[in-house]
Amino acid sequence: MMNRWNRDSENRSECEGWRSYLYKYIFEASTPIGKYFDITLIITIVLSVIVVMLDSVHSINSIHHQKLYMAEIIFTFLFTIEYLLRMVCVKSKVRYATSFFGIIDLLAIIPTYLSLFFPGSQYLLIIRVLRLLRIFRVLKLVQYLSEADMLVQALKDSSKKITVFTFTVLNLVIILGSLMYVIEGEHNGFTSIPRSVFWAITTLTTVGYGDLVPVTPLGQAMASVVMLLGYSIIAVPTGIITHSIINTSMAARPIIISEKTKDVALNIACHNCGLQGHDTDAFFCKSCGAKL
């Protein structure tokens, strides 16, 4: 009985040691092998995205369809193996599978399998370009990650104001579209209120397609007012977000951190869920709470 327990313990320790080394190479860029793995992964992602884009060009697809299809199969096979290895490394597989990069990694391989049943769905593989976000960790661009966190926080703080602003603009374009429908009428192209609302949206946002224009003097005068109003409205969300960014940056704690400490914090990956890019003063994972 004791011998059996010893054998089980040895097997378990060997498995944990194997998983630990694999985890270090796949999730952490602090080691040379880990950095080479990430660089190779990024190059492979870029090549797979190029293959998907070339496959959508009819002149290229008609000549090199088989080669592009085989290349896509190979890329999908490699990404599938990589995803399975990542799932093996982490302790909490559910945490990793439901994390941002875990979902992106899964979505990067699903379209190929779906294309077997739904032709054309393989072009959804272009979502693989999101996996290139790992380049921030590989190139140790930690300052960009902190700036991104500040921008996300500013957007969260201003979400209520943006919602009120969007609702106000929605009511405005409905009113303007309805007025233009009454002024111009169906004989001038404004055949319905929804079509007139579409005109109001394109005019207010200063996009303008030119396929629907007012003809009467009153309609042209109103269109001029809507165009000028559009320039004024553009400044509103800009001011809201800018104010939130200033408040967020002022509230940020001024900590002086060395570049070496930044690199270490950037390369730390949670052994439980695989999350990377933790704060420099973090002792626990901000996703699952595991100790770093």
C-alpha cells in the first residue's frame, strides 16, 4: 500500500513538474525559450491572417485555393495544439477558458471546423488578429498597458453621460428626419420617415452619402442647420471622455517604478488562470484571486 502511494506521488510530482516547465515556456516571456515561443506565435498568427485575406481575393483563390486551404488547415492544427497545451498548463481551466485571451484563442480555431458544415465561415478566422495583443507582453510595452487601463476606466466613468448623450441624439435625428419628411415629401426621395431618419443620421454625423439630398429651399436651409449642428455635437462626447481621462490620471497613484520592475510585472502570469499583465504592486491575481 505504501509503495503504491509512493508511486502515485512520484507520478503526480513528475506531472506537475512537466506542466510547470510547459507553463513557463507558453505563458511567460521572461525566459529565452518563452520569448522565442511568443515571437514564433505572433509570426504564425500574422501569416494565418494573411492567408485568410488572400483567400478572399477571387483572382488568387481561383489559382491557389488548394494551397491556401492546406495552409489554413495546418495553422488551425497548430493553434489547436497550442490551445490544448494552454489548457493543460493552467490549474483552473474554466478561468482560462472564460478569460479574454482564452475566448479569443478558442474563437481563432472554431471557424475552420465550422466551415466543414457552413461554407464561408472560415473567413471569420480574421479574428485571429486579436491574438496579436500579446505583442504588448512580448515587447514589454507595459506603459501602453497602463495607458489602456486608464482609457478603459475613463470610458467606464463616462458611460452614463455617453448613454444620455446617445439617447438625446437618437431623439434629435428622429425629430429632424420627420421634419424633413414633411418638408420634402416622397416626390423628392424622402419616401418614408425611417429613410428620412437615415438621412438625418448621415448628415448630423457629417458622413453624407449624397444619394438623398433636399431640393426645396426650406429643406436645404434645414440641412445646413443640421450640418452645423453635427460639428457642435461631435465636440460633446470628446469633452466628456477627455474630462474623465483627466480625472482618472489625476486620481492615479504616483508610483515611481524601475523599468526592471515593470518588465517583471508584465511577464508574471497567474498559475491558476493564466492572466498576464498584472499591476506592479499586485500580490494576487485580479481575475481569480490566486497568489502570484
